[in-house]
Amino acid sequence: MADDTFRLFSEIATVVGVGGVFYAIKSFKKSEEDSRQTEQSKLMENSIEVLRIFSTNIIPKIEKFDSDVDATYKKLIDTIREQILKEDGKELDENSFPEELKSALQLQAKTSSGGYGLMNQLEQVCAFIQYDLIIPDVVYPTIHSVFLRFLKRNEDLLEKVTSDNAPYNNIHGVRDKWSKISTKEEIEREQRELDIKRANLNKVAQ
């Protein structure tokens, strides 16, 4: 009788133990899922914030920057032309200026038109992207074209502001990453167009 009672208590303890383990696993999985959902929700919040900053702040500043650079560059060119005319009596147009001089004036126009501040803002936003604090499929399709085109037009400015003390690692990292993705997408798009043309030619040949 004592053995039966002991066996009964052992079986109950085993069932309770298994139930406890099962409950612990279930609780852990739920906690893990909740944590994953919380993390995903935070990533989405960051993604929306990055898009908001670009649409309401950075893109308008890029447009103003481009306009200011053009105006400042023109003023610099006109100032030099007037000075040459005054000193040498020669009337020169922009096309007669050496490319090195025009490049230097373009860079001067960019730095005096808020280029440093704009690069600093981009560096801060790119930190979210570089450290995977956003959802790439949400952010990349919307802003990569604007971002890459701006840096393409302002390679000289990025080179000017980059130094050991200010390496702008986030901008460089995102640019390199997104350039590769964009290039791959372009190659795939061209390949699809070639496949369509090939299929159409095969139909004609038949």
C-alpha cells in the first residue's frame, strides 16, 4: 500500500513537472514572440521616422541647397569675370574658364550654401540605416534614389568634409550598400527586358 501511494505521488509529481516545463516553454515562446513583435514595432517606428525626416526636412533642404549652389556659383563666376574685365579688359564667358577653376568654385559654392550641415544631417539619419535600426524594405525603395543621386552630384563635397576626425562612416556605409543593391536591381531589370525581347523574337521566328 505504501509503495502504491509513493508511486502515485511520483506520477503526480512527474505530471506536474512536465506540465511546469510545458508551461515554462510556452511562456518563453510567448515572451520571445512578444519581444520579436516589440522589436519589429520599434523598427517600423524608426523606419517611419526616417521617411518623415527625409520628406519634411532633408529633401526640401536638398532642393534649396541645389538652388543656392547654382546661384552662389553664378555669383562667383560673375565676380571673376568682372574682375578680369576690369583688370585686363577681357570679356570672358564661363566656358573659357579652366575646369579646375570651375570645380573649385563649385565646391566653394557648396560649402558656403550649407553643405556641411546637410551632410551632418544625412550622417545622423544614416546611422539608423547602417546599424539595422530600420526595416530596409520600407526605407530603401522610397529614398535610395534621392540619396544616391545627391551623393553622386556631391562627391567632391563628401570628400571635402570627410576626415579622420569626421569620417562620415554611416554615409559611406549606406552609400556603398545601397549602390550595390541599386546596381543589382538595374542589371536584373535589363535582364528581364532582354528576356522579353528574346521571347518576342522567338515568337516572330516561329
